[in-house]
Amino acid sequence: MIQATKKVFLLSSCVLALSASACSPVVHQRGNLLENHQMEQITALESTRSDVLRNLGSPTTKSTFDPNVWYYIGQETHKRGILDPEVVQERIVLVAFNEEGFVETIQDVDRERLNIPYVREKTPTHGNETTVMQQFLGNLGKFNPNANQSAATSGGGL
């Protein structure tokens, strides 16, 4: 009786531990999530491009129309089970340089954006919906292995 109670207790504690660990979030960090102490090392009109690269790392992206504007984009998300990931922390930093290569401005970009929900529906396509059996049976007569032999013997050769 005591042996069976120990087995039940061990089994229930394993199930409880596994279910508790399944609820813990999976944390992902994407991009370059800058800290305040990193940004304090950069001063306007004193720091150069090489100083920025040394202290902040390479930029996430550069502006399309102005190569003197760099963006550092970082994001941290938590994902629980099958739910969509939730953005916990996000920071976008803009670093602009003047023509001589010195930092002109360093600032946080407004993070307000639209929350566009994902649509899980599929786009309908027009045409025939055929089953696997219809596809298989429909292809039986389309391929004729004797077609090359009949063309050679029907006067097409010399």
C-alpha cells in the first residue's frame, strides 16, 4: 500500500512539474536592444561613426534615402504555449551623422504603431478542387510511352 502511494505521489509530482514548466514563457530578443548606459556614451558633435560602432555595435538598418541615418531596432517578446508572442519591450534609436561623420543627433523614435491583427483565413482560389484519386486517374491516359516510336515509324524518319 505504501509502495503504491509513493508511485502515485511521484507520478503526480512529475505531472505537476511538467505542467508548470509548460506555462513558463519563451523569451526571444531580436535586433539590438540598446540600454541607457550605452546611449550615454555617445555625445552629439563629439562622437564619430567608429565611436558609435564601438559602443553600440553595427546598426540594424540604415536609412534608404540618407546613408547618414542609422537605426538600432530591438525587441523582446514572450511566447506562452500556442498563443501569439507578446511584445514586452521595444526600442528604436535613431543616430544621425553630419557630413564630417560626427553624431548630429541620437534619439528614441516614437514607438506608437498600429496593432494589426493576424488573419488566419486562407485566400480562396478559383478552379477545380480535385481529390487525390481524381488526379491519379486523370493522369492515366495523358502519358503515352509509345508516342516517340510511332512518330519514327510513320514516315518521319529517313
